[in-house]
Amino acid sequence: MRCSIAAAGSIIDRRPVVHGRPLAADGEAGSLVARRGRVMRSYLTHLECTACGATYPADRLATTCPACAKVLYARYDLAAAARQMTKAALASRPWNLWRYAEILPVRDPDAAPRLGEGGTPLLAVPALGRAFDLDRLMVKDEGRNPTGSFKARGLAMAVARAKELGARAVAIPSAGNAAAAMAAYAARAGLPAHVVMPADTPAAIRAECHALGARVMLVAGLINDAGKIVRENAAARGWFDVSTLKEPYRVEGKKTMGLELAEELGWRLPDAIVYPTGGGTGIVGMWKAFAELEAMGLIGPKRPKMIVVQAEGCAPIVRAYERGERQAPLWEDAATIAPGMRVPVAIGDYLILDAIRESGGTAVTVSDAELMEGVRLAAAGEGLFIAPEAGAAVIAARKLRASGFLERGDEVVIFVTGTGLKHTDLIDAAALVVEPGDTATIAALLDAAGPGTHVRSIDTSEHPA
Ligand SMILES: Cc1ncc(COP(=O)(O)O)c(C=O)c1O
Ligand SMILES: [Zn+2]
């Protein structure tokens, strides 16, 4: 096995190389039977309540804790898993999230609906780093996932598990990306998909859900209003509700972002992770991943500072963090142009807040104008057209360096949670149309633009650290 170390600006490619060539990103034969003939299998043992500690059997459809209604986590025989999921064994597995099958809940990964989820690149972003005075700034580009966001990881797992345990249809209240991901995996699994989301969800996402064959309902409200509709109809209509953290397996899929990050960095973790946060499964999933990796002896006790980023117009977690509370009450009149962060209340609030505090992290807000600046900086400076939520994380990194919370030499990973391609409505793309033969107008326009103005670079003087 050989690993190539990233030069500035290059892909940090730690994909295993077998016989001198990297494995195909999504496996070659479609089978998860590992080379050397050993079948990869889940070491899932039971479910455990994150609040009251009650335990439950894993192999039946589960929602929240029957005793206290809090979040259930999947638990594994980590000692046995560690004997199979060794660094050497991982070296011969395809670079997608199923490589961690021992600590994923799906009993039969070969039967799971798969679309090439996970295995996203970790990219150095030196232009942003120079502009922000951060020498070791990186992004994990989750926009490369099926359906263009990190939500694919969680929904791949939740839909696979729902199907495996006998669900006949799946339903989701969503800010948008999760609905698209669920619709895609449900289509792949042959399950009917029911989606409820805010009426002002970006048109591209609404179109995506329709195209993927989901039944789409739009609500004049937010994701919590959508959640109520799903909750009130699920039982009677035979839907299995895969709302964030209301079933135990989406978080298992999100966990794989943390597993990949540790592996890509050579089995260590960065100094800080900056994450745009709504329902919080990204943050809590990675936090769970790190604990499991340590228990398996794959990493040490060092943890990154977990940094939650929310929008000024919807910041329940930031408010609770600042007040020293462990619960985050509903944020009234939530408003932001970043749909994934328009989540006024999170069932996993205590898990998110614990991760921030235990890691020595923090929670910050950015304005809508700032997050769009983040989108522009990443696009023009690094060639990454990112979702507005990710733009917020970019600006949060700059703010935290400016405040001194982050140090110049810190290794900082920003999670680019989604692609900008679903949000073209936020970009001013107006341009004059010229007649092909109108050389006078063409020349006038080109002269007005001036030489080289199409080459945009980040002006560091505008963004003092
Ligand atoms: C692009 C994007 N980023 C971030 C988030 C927030 O993720 P989470 O709900 O896991 O905190 C979402 C949620 O919809 C999203 O779509
Ligand atoms: Zn409980």
C-alpha cells in the first residue's frame, strides 16, 4: 500500500493502491466481499438510549427510546470489529463508505441500495488559507456524494436498514437535501418515498425529488411543521419515518465522514472541524465515530475542536451554547437563505452541545450576506461551487482565525456539505446577450471588462485575518 501526500492544492489521496493502481472508487465487482475471501459483516449488537441508557434489540424497526423519547444509538462489538477492520484489511477495500462495514448497521451490505456514497476528497485550499491566515486549511467536499450532499451517507444507511427490517415505505420531513437523498435511495431500494418540505425549498431540489419518483408535499412552514405532518400520518399510512435522529441509522451513515477523515489523515484527527449545523447529525455522527475508532485502537485520544456554524436568523444551538445550556429551545421566526440551516429545533440538541463542549469547540453565527461571500470565495478562489451552508462554514473559519480562536498553524477542516449547483437562484448570473455579428458591442463589452478581469482571485486586503 502506498499513500500520496497532498501537495498544496492537490487532492489528499489516501486511497489504497493495490498492485500499483488505485482501486475503483466504488468497488469493481459491486460486491463487498473483501479480497482474501473474508466476508465483511456488521458487528452491530444492540441499540442504546443516549439519555437514559436503556438498551434494545437492534434487529427490528426502531425509532426513539420507548422509555424517554430521546435518541437511540447503534452499538457494536468493537473488539470483534477491530480484529476484522484493521488498517491492513482496509487497504484492499474500495474507497466508499461501505469499507467500514463492521461498524455500520447494515447486515447485508451487498443487498443495500448503493449509489457510490462516501469516499469524498479531502482537498487542501491554499488560496482560502492564505486569505484567512490559516496555513493548513482543508475542505472535505461532500458535494460529490450522490444527490450532491452529505445527506446521501445517512439516507443510504437509513433506507438500507429500513428495507432490511421490513419497512414498506419511507417518509421524511426535510429542509431539502435529505429529501432528495431519501428519494434516491428509496428508488434504488424499490420503496415508495414520501417527502414533506418547506414550500420555498430550492426549485432544483423539488425537481430532483419529483424526478426521483417521490410523493412530494410542500408545507407553508419549516422543517418542524413538515415533521408534524409526517409524524401524524406515518402510522396510519404505513410509512417508516426517517426524520433526523428519530431512527438510529442516519447518524451511522454520517459517522463515516469522521471515519474517512481519520483514515485520510493517516489515522489521526485535525485540530478543528468546522461544520454547518441544522439538525446536527453531521457533528454528532463524527463525534461518535471518533469514540469508536479510539475504542478499536485505530486513533488516540486527541479530538478536533468541533465547531458548529449556524445562520444569524436561526441559531438555536449557538444560543444554547452561549447560555451554557444543554437544551436548545425552538428558535422563533427562523429565517436564512441556507435551507439546511433553517432548522429551528433539534432533537439531538444535547448531543451536539456535548460534542462542542467536550471537544473544546465553539458555536458561531454568520449572516446571509457573509455566507454568500463564503460561496464566492470558495468558487473564485478554489474552483469549488459550494452550497450556501458550506459558505457559512468558510466564513466561520475566517472569523475564528480573526478572533484568535484558531491559530495560524492549526489543521482545520471545513465540511463542504453540499454542492452549489442546487442553488443557482442565489447567484446573480445576469449578462448581456450580444448578436454574434455585432462586433462593435462585443468590443465595447470586452473593453469595459478590461484585460484579465475574468481571472478573479481572492484579494487578501479585503479580508484581513
Ligand atoms: C448542505 C447542508 N449543509 C448542512 C446541513 C445541516 O446538517 P445537519 O442537519 O446534519 O446539521 C444540511 C441539512 O439539510 C444541508 O443540506
Ligand atoms: Zn431513553
